[in-house]
Amino acid sequence: MKSITLNCPAKINLSLDILGKRSDGYHEIDTIMQTISLEDVIRIEKSNEFSLEVKGGDIPLDDRNIALKAAKLMFDTYKIGGGLSVYIEKNIPVAAGLAGGSTDAAGVIEGINTLYCLNLCKKDLMDIAAMIGSDVPFLMEKGTALCKGRGEIVTPLKSMSGHLVLIAKPPISVSTKEVFNNLKLEKIKKRPNNDILLDCIDDNNIDLLSKNLVNVLETVTIPMHRVIEDIKNIMNEFGALGSIMSGSGPTVFGIFKDKSIDDCYNYLKGDFDEVYIATMK
């Protein structure tokens, strides 16, 4: 085998709580993540040197790209000779709170393990993933999961696949670092109740789950960009069971049950380019 192609899904946060800042500079999180059918496509091929090509999306093509960083870490750690050609078809919006870079890195790790017949165990793969980024371990796991620590402690949950999700990213950029730096933990009045969400997931109760979506980072990002709240309100007016910002933003997602998702999609497409209908998977 000389090459391998993989689909790399975006993630959304069904809940996101920040518990405090750790001694290593990261924040302690408590979040439930869910992969969706909006996906990048990556192809990796054995080569004599490292190279990166991207179609769609304005992302770094040098060592700042975490997919390339993941490839080089895998090669260094497991003494793989030569290089790797990485091609990424970007379908996931960039800098959106959907972990588009992290999922590409996870795909590269998974692809190298297969392409070079490394036969690494899950723990080894997750350890590499955690070295690359906080969301990467979950993107190795995929599906529905409770994530703690800085994101590297991943507990798989019962699948919520099939539920409809509308994704809308306004044309603004949000700095994750700036959002976390401006988060005032003592001023957060409403936090996620993950016990309720875990029961909802266990019972596949999408209605009650959707009524309990909470992301504490909204307390920072929405005052900076009111359009996020506007999108949430539009989704709710069109019949979303619930809507929330994903990650540090600015992307908003709404959970729908019926064809009202099409009406909301058409309405939002009149104002925003990056609007997508997806399913949980």
C-alpha cells in the first residue's frame, strides 16, 4: 500500500464547561463532544520528503499545520524513514470551533498507523494525539464522548448518530486564546449539567438533550460578536430543538427533527456563505 484516503469529521460540543486553569497553562474542561457528517478528506502517500497540499481553506502549509506536525511526530517516534505527502480537501470551516485542524491531525495519525503497518494499540495512538492538541484524542475516538482533563481523557458514550444538525459560521474570526484569556470563571451563572445530558444520551432523548445545551465560552464570545446570538435566535425561531455555539466559536449549531431545517438553511444562506446541513455520526 502506497497511499490511504480517510474522511475526517468535524466535532460539535453538546456541552462545554471550564473548571479552572491548570499548572501547565491549559484549562481543565468538562465537555461532551459529538462528531458530525461534515468532513474533510485527507490522502497520505509515502514519499521521500514531507509535503502538504490543501484544496479549500486558508491554513498554514508549514510546520504550524498540526496535521503535518502529527506526521513528523509519528515518523520521529516510531523511526519511520523517508517522508510523507499529505493532501487535505478542506470542507470544514477554518477557525470555527469545529476542530477542523485537529480532525486532520487525527486522520494523519490513524493513516500512518495503517499505511506503515505499525499496529499501534489505542493507548499509544491516544498518547500521540494528546501531544498534538487537546481535541485530537477525541477525534481519534469519534462518535459521542465525555472529555475531561484538557480534552485527553475520553470516555466513549452511547451513539447519538442520525440526528439532524444545522451548522452556521458567520464571517468572523475568533481567537481561542483570547476567549480563554477573557473568561471570568467567577462570573459564570449557568453551567452545563452533564448528568442530565448523559442520561439523555443513554436514553437517546434528543428533545431533552437539546433543551440543556450549555457552553460557558458563550459568556465571552457572544458579547464580542452579537451575530452569534442572532444566529441562535434564528435557528430557534425556525424550530430548532436547541442551539448553541461550538467550542470557542464563532460557529453555531442547531439540532432539528424535521424539514424545518431546510427552511432555516435557506434563510441563513441568504446572509452567510458557510451554512451546512449535517447529521451526528
